[in-house]
Amino acid sequence: MTLRAVTFAVCLLDAMDWTFVAFATFFSGSDPATKGLDQAAGVLVTALFVLTCVPALALARLRRAPRTALALAFAFPAILALLLMAAIVGA
């Protein structure tokens, strides 16, 4: 499997993760007092997705910098895991 194919596969998994997290945060049935925090988390995850996966897909599609594209594709789940651990520890 080439780096390009792996990048596309990781970006597909990233898109599925983003969809799940965005749906859970934007459409949560939580208390109105914490609804703003949920929406802020959704915006943060969406911005993270746009800053990592979209350039990774563009680089892979253009067949440019395959290692950088793969690193960007893996950056989304790594940073998402760090944010989740920070939220758990901070709670």
C-alpha cells in the first residue's frame, strides 16, 4: 500500500470521527447551561479537522509531499485524543 492510499484511508477514518464528534457536540441534549461549551468543542474539532485533514487530502490528491500528508492525517486523531484526555482530567 502506498503512502497516498494510507493517507486517504486515514482521512476517511478522520472524517468518520469528525462526523461522530460534531454530531455529538452540536446536537447534544445537554443542560442549557453547558450547551455553549458543547458547541465550542464542536467548533474546535471542526477547525482541527479543517486544518489537518483537508490539507492532507489536497496534498495526497496532488501527489505532493506524501509523508507530510500522512503526518497531517494522523495529526487529527492524535490531537483529538489529547483534547479528550485533557477534558477527562480537567473534569
